[in-house]
Amino acid sequence: MNDTSPRVGAPNCGLRPSFTEAVFLLFISMGLMLLAVSALQLARQKGLASLFGSRFTRSLEVEIFALGVPLLLFFRFRRYNLKESLGLRFCRMSALAGGAVMGTGSVMISPQLEAWLARLIPPPPDWPDYMVRFLTLVPGESLVWAFFCLALAPALLEEALFRGVILGGALQHWKPPVAVVGVSIAFGLFHLDFWHLPLLTLIGMLITWSAVVTASLWPAVCFHLSYNSLALVLVNFAPQASRGWIRGTGNVPAGILAGGVILLLGGAVLVRFSGRNKG
């Protein structure tokens, strides 16, 4: 019999997906992600990648195929309440602002973490130029479309799965600290980027913590959205964006690194003291 009673740190909800259902949905989504990425790689090798649209459109298609479709079918047939199951509950504006500030600080710190990681573990041969090329707009490409495909859609779909269904299931089975770590590792693995796994897991822990503390999905969405949006802006519009620190191949300037730490900690304080969701 499923344990549907609320746990400390879990969204206050009634009947919601069980731990077993959450794990099942995770494996389905990861399998579809592998299938989609493999199909696109094959299409690229055969010169057919353009049939799936621009690289931004292809990224959106993968997100919808691997995340949107399974989530839609799951809730369509299992009939769980979306608001309760995903933690779509009211939270204070300070919590939303705190999530966004944490995301902003994290993206300022991440290149330094990448640089340290590269000194410990040799990065892939195409790192870091691949991601810079991927994020760099070329003439004729729309910043609005890039924002929608690379920031807004992932923030909504990935958070719905990981900090919604999976976190809710994990909190029925594990204590909050264990759930935060477990969900974050799954989040890192989902991206199929094993060199970045430590960084993705760390970022995932910060996002998951914000969802647990506030018992709401929305601060996590704000964190994710601000992180991806600022990364897109830095690559395309920051002065001297080709410098090594933005690409993760050099040390982040001390002032920027200190500012990122201050923003991360300040955002965490806002989230922590916004108070838990009561309604």
C-alpha cells in the first residue's frame, strides 16, 4: 500500500505518485532521452539533422519527447492532481526572488568549478567549445526562440519531472537530505554528460533544496530559468565573452567569483527565511 502521508519537506498534498511510480517515470524519460539523442546523432551523420529544424528547435523537440510526452501521458492515465503532485503551490515572492538570485550566482560560479574539475579529470576533447558554439547566436537566429527552447521549456519540463514527481516520490521513501542527494544525482545523469556530472549534481542539489525548503516547485523553476538565461546572455552579450573564464578554461576573476558567492548565499537566505508554504 502506498504511503501518501505528507513528510517533512514534502509538498502538503494528498494522493500523489508513489516512489515506485516516480522511479518508473524517471527510467521511461531517460530511455526516451537516450533514444532521441541517438536518433539525432544518426541524422547528423547522414546529413539529415536539418529536417528536425534548427539546433534550438531540436533541443526543444528532445525535451518534449523525453519529458513532456511521458508527463502528459502519466497524468492523463493516472489522474493525479497536478497542483498537488508537482508542488504547484503558492509561495512568497521572496522565495521566487531567492531562487532566481541563487541561479544567477550559480552561473557566475560554475565556470570556476568547471576549471577546477578540468584540472582533476581530463575533459572531453571538444570541451568547452561545443557548448559555446551551441549557445552562440548566428545572424538570423532569434534570441527569443533560443530563450524559449534553452531556458523556459527546460525550466518547466525538467523541474516538473525532477522537483515535482520524482522529489515528491522520493520524500515518501527517504528523509529530505537523502531525497535531495538522490534526486540531484538522477538530474545529473539525465543530461547524459558524464564529465559534467559532479557540477550538474551540485547545481541539482541547490535547486532541489529550494523546492524542499519552500514546499513549492516555483523557486526551483526560477533558479533553473535564471541559470540557463544568464548562461545564454553571457555567451552572446558579455564583453569579451570569448575569455577563458566564461568557457570554463580559466579562473573566474576574483570580483565576479565573489559576487557570485554573495548572490548564491543571499538567494539561499531569501529562500530559507521565506517560510514554508502553508496553503
